[in-house]
Amino acid sequence: MLHRSDFCMSEQDESESDLQRPLILERAKEEPKKWQTVVSNRLKKHCSCTSKKVKSKLLGFVPILKWLPHYKLRDWILGDAMSGLIVGILLVPQSIAYSLLASQDPIYGLYTSFFASIIYALLGTSKHISVGIFGVLCLLVGQVVDRELALAGYLSESSIDSNSSVLLLLDGQGNSSSGGCDRSCYAISVGATVTFVAGVYQVLMGLFQVGFVSIYLSDSLLSGFATGASLTILTSQFKYLLGLKIPRPQGWFTLFKTWYSLLTNLGDTNICDLITSFVCLVVLIPAKELNDRFKAKLKAPIPFELFVVIIATLASHFGHFNSEYGSGVAGSIPTGFLPPQLPSWILIPNVAVDAFSIAIVGFAITVSLSEMFAKKHGYTVDANQEMYAIGFCNILPSFFCCFSTSAALTKTLVKESTGCQTQISGLVSALVLLLVLLVIAPLFYSLQKCVLAVIIVVNLRGALRKFMDVPRMWRSNQIDASIWLVTMATSALVNTELGIVVGVIVSAFCVVGRTQKAQVLELGRPQVRDHYEHLLSYRGLQTHPGVAVFRYEAPIYYANQSLFKKSLYKSVGFNPVREKIQHLKFKKSKQQEIQDTPKVKSGEKPHKENDAAVTLTFDEKPSRNLRSLVIDCSAVLFLDTAGVNALKEIRKDYKEFEVEIVLAQCNTSVLDSLERGGYYNSKKDGEVGKNNMIFFTILDAVHWVQSLYVPNGVCDAKS
């Protein structure tokens, strides 16, 4: 008769045995689909046409049709109108100024900001960003324009090499003609062509749904690139601040070439431009600082730039700075719009590579800013639609002689801080620019170029302040700080376009380097929980007698598989490969000694020293007396063929020293790789059943390897 206590003990023993039984899960197998079915389903999905689908596609491609019917006129119109008016006023002097960077006449900067504001308002998904002229893109366009001008024989801004045999003659549609094309005409053609090609790249990337490429351009990379380009921009503006007429250098190391040209031509400084630049800097820098300091109290930033432009234009006009002192001025700025014209098709092969870098930079900056402000205000943006929007902001304006555009951080911050709610503010800014284009533009004829250069230099303050953040960045994350420094230095000192390429390569190597630096960590568990962590990271963790648990926190692939093995051998404290080699050497030397030992005659005793040589034995047991190793694969994201082979080699090498290797917590991708690589199906060891064991917890693996060394009928209560 069983007592209640006996029944409770039996129930307890049964529950304990259930707890020690390994968890077994059955893999769900997805039935393979025929390729005909897959193709048919995709064709039906993408090629079918219904009224609902057409409406969805149309609203998705032109987002303004979706949100404009729900526009809250009373709540939003005041903020949109105010922000649009203020940004439009700021865009007038900046659009004229940044035309210098793109090597274009001032009117084309106004055209660019006007068309970009309208097109992005129709096609963009961000409510807050301001799309228009951006300094880095203007610099990239200007470098291409100056290079093509030099190749075409236009040596400087004021002269054309009439003896050049490569002087290109273009008509209004970019084809060869009998009419001459001066320097300004050719610069316009080059700028519009590179803008058109960049826009085509961006639209194609949108069609192929490759908006994800922006994730490969980290914040530190983009920030370093922008800062490096800002140094190049700053250097390029010194010739205008000093009133020097020197060509923009081409190729690599333009920063050093520019400073060399500035220093060698310093004696030709225009005193009028120098004094004007100094006065404008003295006025604008403190004024901009006041705007930044009191931006929380001001409803809108004070447009000091516009005031400086108006006063400087009046002073230049009535003081006759251009005719009396030879000061460079903006020149004639016509009203209205030029008729649309096609890009120069024959220039496309020359600018195709440059246009690709411009397309990537413009898209990456636009997406990063739109996502940042969308997260701040609680809505989402579509990266692929942003690609379409910024692409058409380049393609369509290129027919009106505009140059590349993207989102700009400074104007976006102003737009947000002045009450912007939707892209209606962009349309208001376009109206301000339209007023300037139709009426006011000719009044800027006498505006000095040095004043425009001052506006550019003052607006670089934010990017140049990043140098003050380098110590903080280094303390926060040394890898990100290194990417920033390398990208910045390459962009500034070597080549602007090369900077972003080097930044991507360095970022990729840093990711690979992290997998190279990963180490095998020995794990332990607390007494009251079945949880395992690094022994040296937490106190009070215990190990299992005869069993060691290790974790490798990186994928195991061809680039780090040898490092993984070395790290594991070091953590275990026993290298089976080295021990095997020493064992073979010992056997070989032992056999050699036996062969060299003279034969002992009957009745004679061997020498004692020979006895010692013969009686030596080799200890094949590990120094830690380990019987089993459990490798936690929870942090191993994937395995390739080399990684699977490395695990097979480790298991085989330790098996020769009677040490069992088991894997635990492998994800399904790793399990599939192990199965395809023959890890679980290998019959060389003669223990197929053991090799096929899959452990979903570390504790299951530990209990199983402990059971291999426990005699039948004996329980390991301490496990």
C-alpha cells in the first residue's frame, strides 16, 4: 500500500525528470512553390488594374492629393503662411549666394529654389523639410561645371580661350550648331545636364525600390562628409572675400591648391571687396548668434541677411564700386523665366559618374532629415517616395537651367520653428520667390559677390562647430568618431566625392572589424536561475563540474573562423591541435630513441637513463579536466561553409581527447546551415544519434552531456 508521502515523492521525481528532459521542437517545413505559380502571382499583383488600385497608386505618387482635402484651414494656415514667408525671404539672398558655389549666374539659384519648393510640396511625404539649394550639392555641381569649362577651353570667368580647338558650340537644345556659346551659356548647360542625370538616377532607384541604400550612410558618415565639404566651401569663398579672380582648381587636393593660389595672388587683393567683406562679417556673425540665442523668444528669426543684401546693394550702386574700384558684382538678373530646353545629351557620358554621387548625397540627406523630423512630430515618411520627389525636383527644373537640390537643415529648422504644419508653407515660399523673379530681381545688379560669399561663410557656422563635438563623439563611440574623422579629412583634404566613398568603405570595414574583435566568453549561471552570462561580467556565477559553457557573439564566416577557433582554444585553456602536434613529435622522438638504443645482450641490464626515456607517457587529458564543451550560438547570426567546417574541425579535434562538443540555442538559419554543411549528418564519428541532438536551451545541453558520464541508475543531483 502506497502512502501519501510516497505518492508525492514519485510525483516530484517525475516532474524533475520532465524538467531534465531536453526540449524537443518539430521544425515547420514550408512546401516549395513552383516557379510558375510564383511568377503568376507576382504578375497578378503588379499588373492587375482596378479602380481602387489606380486610386491608391495615384494618391501614393502625389501625396498632396491625400492630405490636402483634410487640411485644417483655421488651425494650420497661419503657421504655414508665416513659416513660408520667412523661409522665402531667407531663400532670396541664399539662392543668389549659393549660385556662386555652383558656378552659375544668380538668377538660376532663384529658379532652383522656386521649382524645388513647388515640386516637393506636391510629391514629398515630409511635412516640415525645406527642399532647395544645399551648399554641399552646389559645391559638387560647381566642381563638375568648372572641370567641363576647363576642358572646353574656358580658362577663367572673364576670358575665353578663342584659340582652343575644343570650344563647344551649342544651340538651345544642347546640340552642335553654328552659333557661339559663351562661358555662362556653357556653364548653364553643364549644370542642367548633371542635374538631369542625377534626377534620373534617383527616379530609377525609386522604381527599383532601393530606398534602403540610405541605411548604409550613417549619421557620422554624413556629418563628416558635410563638415569636410564645408571646409572646401569655406576655402573656395576666400577668393570672393578678397576680390581675387583665380580659377577653381581641379582634381584631388583642391584645398591645398586653392590656398596656394590665394597666397601667391594675395598682392592682387581688391581693397573695396576686402573692406566690404569685413564689415558684413562683423555685422552678420553677431546678428546670427543673436538669432540663435533668442530663437526661443522670437516668433521668427530676423532676416539680417536680407537687410545686409539690401544695404550692400544700395551702397555698391551709389558708390559705383564696380566701375570705380573694380569690385565684382552679381550683374544683370533678368525677370521672368527662360523657355525650357533639353539637357546637352553629348555631355551625359562626361558627367554620369559625378551625377551618381550627387544623386546619392542628395537623397541620403533628404531622407535622413525627413525621417528625423517625422519621428519628432509623430508621423512616417516613405523613403522610396522621397526618392521620387527629390528625383523630380532635379529632372523637371533641369529643363529650366536649374541645378541639384536636396533638403537643407538650416532652412528646415527655421521652417519648423516658425509654425510650419504642412508643405503649404513651401508653396508660400515659392510665391515669395516668384515675386522676386518677376519684379525685384534686376534690383540686385550692383550686389557685390563678396557679400554673397559672406552669406555662405556665415551659414557654415553650424557645420564647422562639429569640430568642437569631436571629444564628446570620441568619448561616446570611438568607431563612429573615427568614421567621422576619416570621412571629413578625405572630403576636405583629398577629394569631395571621394570622401563619401571612403566613408562607406571605412564603415564597412568597421562592421567587419567588430566581428574580427569578437571573443569567446565563458559563461556561468546563478544558483537560483537557469540563466547564463559572462563569468567576468557578473559576480556570483557558477560553472558546472566537468562542463564549460562558451558564447561567441558574432557570425562565424570565412573572415573570422580562424580567429574564432583561436579564441575558443584560449578560453578553454587547451589547444587540441597543438597538443596533437606535440603528441606526434613525442611519439616520433620516442621511436627514434628506441631505434638508437643498442640491443641488450642476454644477462645484461639496460642503463637507467634509457629506462627513464622508455617509461615516459603523454597525458592526453585537458589541463582543466573538462569532459564537455557547450557552445551557446544564440549570438551567432549566420554561418557560411567556412564557419560550418570550423565547428566540425573543433568537434573532431576535441573528440580525439574525449571531450564532447555540443551546440545550443542555434537560430533556424544556423540550423539550416549546419544541416546543409553536414554537421549533424556526419557519420565519421560513428555516433549519428549524438550528432543529431539539437538543444534549444543551454541547460538542456548541460544536462545531456552530464548524463553521458553518469552510470546507469545514479542521479546527478547537483546538476
